[in-house]
Amino acid sequence: MARSRLIVLILGAAAGAAAAALIAPHLRGFFHAPTGGVGACTKLGYPKGWDYAVVALLTAASALGAMASSPAGRVPSAAPRGGTPRVQPVWTPALLVFLLMLFAHDHPYSFMDFYHEGEHLAPASIYLDGGKPYTDVFVLHGLAADGGLDFLVMGGKPSPLKTRRLETVLDALALALLVPIAAEVTTTSLGFLGAVLVGLCAIGAGLVPVFPYYRWIPLLFAVLGVLRRNWWLACLASTLGLLWSVEIGLYSIAATAAMMLLIRPKTWAPVVAVIAPFAVLAAVRADIHHFFADSFIAIPKAADAIAALPARPMAWDWESARYYLPPVFYGLALVLALQAWRRGDKERAMQIAAITLFSIAAFRTAAGRCSWSHTRFGIPLLGIAVVAFVVEPAVLETIRSKAVWRIALLALVAIPFALYFEIWFNISSTAKFVAGWRARQKHEGLVPYPMARGRGIFTYAENAADLAALNDLVQRQVPKGETLLDLSNERALYYLLDRRPPVRCADVGMLSPPAMSAEALRELSAHPPRLVVLHGLKNLDELDGISNRERAPAIFAWVDAHYPRRMQVGRYSVALPP
């Protein structure tokens, strides 16, 4: 009978979440718009801290509701552990997932995203020119993510195709890592396969051709390390993760540290892990002072002001549910871990706690910049957790009890469950991507890039003509070794044109904080660029509806004062000195 109480916990968590939803609007007045930069929330006067408070409230209230719904003295089971144990070769399905995702996500000749690809191509270009991390480059996302990986594969003949191929392989690896994680927390073969499928669908693995799943790799290795009590893997993946992607590293460190406090293992792994990133930074001649100042002071102070987006309103639609339900589930999962501990199943309790703590940490990304892509990036383990901790136990209990009402209930929730996780859409989209792989290896109707560093990829004729015109101007006006400044958000130009920026921070949004503007103005005055690209692709310099001139007015004022001449070169508006 104790095991039949799982549904009572779920109802209790739902009741707690409903109470939180009623309370949440009354908390908004306690928060204010972020400061320290210019972005969507500052322009709207939106109290971004309120979004984080709502997420925390939903998690806490659902946990309290689930706890209150559990009758005194009754200890419900989070997962029936009886029956024949699953014997499943994990690496066979992992390899299958890797290959499927490799072919689905391989889009070598897609049109270049000058903003997002420029985020890593521009720093890589500086490294290729002998630049040092953090000294010559303001690293926004992480040393590896911002050009470090590109630098490793570029070689003597740089090509964006090399980095695209690398990212495709790493994306497939990251998604394949979900397979051994699912194997650790499920009981049956069907539960295991279901966890893998739903885990992939929850993050839209089959819906988008290009997505930075590879940034999860340190976190996923850390999860595996914790689940297998391999503290060397968990700790090293977490701390080195700071150099891979700062936010992922921080999430991993926080969750791994929490689990170590719960389990209290005797190991020297944390000590060595703390030293490891500094050894890497020393090996690549990085500026450790700027590593700390940029990663843990400048970026956190300005992140919400510059890049955050308001949360979706609480509404009865699927995307709102995909944002608001994960915190509710995490609250329920915390109670499931507690109940497993109370009934003496400490191993199960630690499994649930590990997945939940890593998930809560990762949801910071979803809560920070609320959008379709960031919501899915913030739930790397949600699908696995839902299947392992709720669906599989419910199905096993239904099989054991043969209760008609349980069968009817499972049938009732199956359709909304599939729609919520977009299972059919992911499967059909993946099939189309895989079927179209061979066609995507061709580039009929496209033309080569007009500069040497565009080798290996192709574009449409109009874009090539615009780039050729700009390249001709740069070759005449900006000798090798001199700099140009891009304010159009087409940061890939630094790489394609093989010219450095005159400032350490080439991200225009990050120039909106006063301290960053002041640093950039000092650098511009000391080493003025030979020309400034003001505008390029339409609306690209108006991210989130805010122009770069609004974001960094001091920089634009300096350019207006020192570069009065204007020239239209293809789609580019260029500013030149007198």
C-alpha cells in the first residue's frame, strides 16, 4: 500500500505549485530592474530578480505540498526496486544515439550566423595571431567555448568548416552521454530506453539542426561521476568545466559540492580539482587576474542587465508549461529523495538527489534568458528524471497491482505527456534530418566566401558580393597588424578579414557597463582602429529590440567624434577618420 502513495505526492506538489502561482504576483514589488548595463529588462524596467524568486517559490512550494500530502508514518516509494534487474549493454545504445545525432546535426554548409559563430571565431582569430586568453580576449562564455576549441583544430589553413565539424561531433557526444546517465537511474530495459528517448526529446535534440549541446559535456561527466561515486571524474569535470563554459562549470561545482556534503567521501579529488584549471591557465599563458575579474565579477554583475529576458506569463500553453513545470517537478523530486532515504534506500535517495541538484542548478540558464532555446538548454536531465523517478515507478506499480483505475490514468496522461515532451515531433524531425544528410553535403547554388579564411564553406551571391566589397576596403585601409572595430554585431568579420579588434572586449553588449565602456575607451584612445563597421545585416545590431547605440552610447559618441566620414560598402555602413 505504501507504494500506491506516489500519486498523492504528485497531487500535493501540484497543490503547492498552485499556491505558489497565487502568491507569486504579490512578490513582484519587492524586486527592481537590474542595473549595470543596458538590455531588455532595463529598457522595460522589468524586475528580473522576481523571475528567480518565482522559480525558487515553485520548487519550495511543490516540495512542501508533496511533504504535507504524505500521511504521517507512511513512506511512499519513489521506485519499486524489485523484480529482475536490467542487464543492458549501455554503450551500444550510446553509440546509436551518437551516430543518429551526428548525422542529424551535421549541417556543414548552413549559412553563417555572423553573431553566434563570431562569438568563437573572433577569439580564435586572435589566438591564431598569438593573442593570449583573458589578456587579449574578454572571454564571455568560457575559454573552450569562446575560441579555444576552434584554435585547436584550425591549423595552418583556418576554416569554419573545421569548427563546425568539431562542434557536430561534440554535440553528438554530449547527447550520447545521456544514455549512461539514464542507465544509472532506471530499473528496467523499457524504462532505460524510455528515459533516453524522453531525455532527448525534452531538450529538442531532434528539432534543431545546430545547438550548443557540447557545452553540457563537463556537467554530464560530473553527473556520471557522482552517480558512480567516481569523485575524481566529478570534481575534475566540474572545475575544468569553468574553462569549458563558465556557467556550466559553476552549476557542476555547486551540485557536486552539495552531493559531497551529503555523502562525505574521503578523497583528495577536490584538492587536485581546484588546482587543475589554474594549471591549464598557466599552460596557455592566460591572465589569471582577468580570469577572476571577468568571470566572477564583471559578467555576473552585468549579465541580467544585458542579456536577460522576462519570463513568460503564467498561461495555459505548452511553452509556458515547459518553463514553469520543471521547478515544480524538482520540488517533488526532492521529496522523493527524502522518502527514499527514510525507507532506507540510500542509494536511490542519492540518485534522485544528484539528478535533481544538477537540474536545479542548470535551470538558472532557463530562468535567466527566457526563450525557446534557453529553456531547453536549462533542462538537460529533465526527461531522464521524469521517466526514472515517476513514469517507470508508476508503470511498474500498475503492472504489479493490475488496478483498472491505474491503467486508465496512465492512458489519460499519455497524450499530454507526449505533447509536452514533443516526442513525435522530435522523432519525425530527426528522421528528416538523417534522411537529408547526403543532400546537405552539397552546396549547389552557393558561392565560395571571397576571403581566404572562408575556405570550405559557401554562401549566397549577394552576401559574397557584400563581403568582397568590405574585404577590398579593409585591404586598402587596414594594413595587417592594424585594427578595425565592428559595432554591427557581425563579430565573425574579425576572423574572416583577419584583423584584430582594438579592444579586449569585442562584444558590444558587454561594453554597456560603465567599467567596460571606460576600459574600451582607454584602449580606443591608445590604439585607434583604422575604420569602424557601424551597421551590417539588418536588425542584427538590435538584439532584443535594443540598438547597439543604446547599449554602448559612450563608444558610439567616441566613434562619431573621431570618425566623421561615412561610406556605404555593400550592406555595410563604415565610419572613417577625417
